[in-house]
Amino acid sequence: MTYNNRAFSRTVVLLDVRRNSVPRSVEYNRLQNSGRVKDIHFTKNTDSSQIGDILQVSFLSLVGQDLTR
């Protein structure tokens, strides 16, 4: 898929539990293998509700959850 050259690309990790640090490589690989790591693309003009929609499409476990926080 191609994106606008002005689009931001971010790697989003959907964690099992809240952490104070970045997951180590073994844990990161486990998360990646289970589909909990995705590259998300959005532009500067994308509002928070649209980003929430992108996240819900990427991570089906977020569907129906309130992402406003």
C-alpha cells in the first residue's frame, strides 16, 4: 500500500500490561508474532477520532472500546 509522502509512520505495540519501559527483544518478538505490533500511517491533519478508527481497524481487540483518554 502506498501512502502520501507527508504521512507519519509509527510502530504501535498493543501491550498486555502497562509497562514503564520498552519491551525487551524477546518480549517484542513475542508481541510481533502474536500480531500486536503494527505500522500505522496517518497525516498531520488526521484528528484523534480518525486515529482511533485506524487503531481499531489494525487491532480488532480494540473494537468497541472507548479510546478517549
